Amino acid sequence: MKFGKILIIFLVILITSVGVVSAGTFDLIEESSQSQSQSLDGIFEDIGGDGILKLNITSCNKLDERNIPDGSFTNLNGDNFTWKNAKNISFSDEMGFDSYVIVWKTSPDDYNLDTSSEGDQYISGYTPRYQDIYFLEYSKVKNAVYGVILGNRNQLYSQSDLVYGMLGFDESQLDVSSAVTGNLLSSGSSSSGSDSGSHYGGVDTSPYSLAKNDPGAYYDHYEYGDNYKIDDYLESQGFD
């Protein structure tokens, strides 16, 4: 009888301990889930700190920010541009893609710009490296060039995403749908340079934009499984 009572007491203690451990495990899972579901802070950058060109990337988390050495890049036309006093900001978006953006402000001396002309000047296009997207603005008032390069390794973004969505311009200011990569754009008009055609024209059908703005069109435009991270993200939002 004594052995039976001892066995019963041992089983009660064991069951109680398991319950405590299980409760602790669920607490950890809940805490982990809560940490993963924290709101995305986004990135806001006043490039140059004088209010001329502002970058706003929503629904992302900044991973790192650091100053980088002076460098240069070319566009798809082979034109060469420099960056100076730049910093690289890496981030992860709501779909789990890691990317980066390089921003800088510098003197117009290294750019082939007619600084005697009236008004600001804008250049936008793509680079051969993963079709990264760049945007340059020459401010007549500040006599300075402001630059942005948006990393596009997964080819998720379009020129419209950068110019309209992140930099806050609208089509009445700049029309990128008719812009040739590397063109000099005039404020309030389409391209003033070559008429060789556009890189991205008409409706923005980049995978990222479609997935966020029109999931049905994304599945119509791209085969299922075209991009597993986007598909997983849409499924988590109730689309299939």
C-alpha cells in the first residue's frame, strides 16, 4: 500500500511538472509570435537634411546604416554617375525580402548638368547590376545633386515604386512611364532626351507592386510559384 501511495504521489508531481513546462513553452511561443508580429517601423530619410529630397519606405525594418566610400555606377545606356558622402541603409520588407538603398548629397561638379538652366533637373533609370533603380535630382536653389539607388536584386521594384511611392513625386511632376533609362527629365513634363522607348511603361506590373496592390492580377500575370516568398506572403494574407 505504501508503494502504491508513493507511486500515485510521484505521478501527480510528474503531471504537475509537465503542465508547468508546457505552460512555459506556450508562453515562449506566444512571446516569439508577438515579437515577429511587431509593426514595421519603415525608413524615413531627409537626404542632405535640407528638405529637398525625402525618402520614405513604408512597411519595412531598418537592418543597418553605414557610411560608404565614394563610388560610381553606370546606367543601361553606359552613362557613368558618381556618389559621394553616401550612406547605405539595409532593410527587410514585410514579405521578408532584404534590400538596401544608397543615398547621398554632393556638388554638381561631377555631373554633366547644365547648371545655368532654369529650374531643377531629374535623372532616373536602371543599372545593369540586378536592374537597381536610381534617381538623381539637381536642386537649383541649393546648387546640389541628391541621389538614390534602390537595390533590386529580386527585381521586385519598378521605377514608379521609387519615384512615386518612396520619393513622393506624382505624374504631374515627373512622368517616368515615358522616360528612357538615363534620360534627363524636366519638371512637369516627360523626358527631354532620347525617344528610344521606355524601360517600364504603362501599368506597373512589377511583382511586388501587383502582390501588394492587386493580388488577383499578380496571380493572373505570374505563374503560381513564380516567387515563393511573395506567394507565401499572399497565402498568409488569405489569398490563394
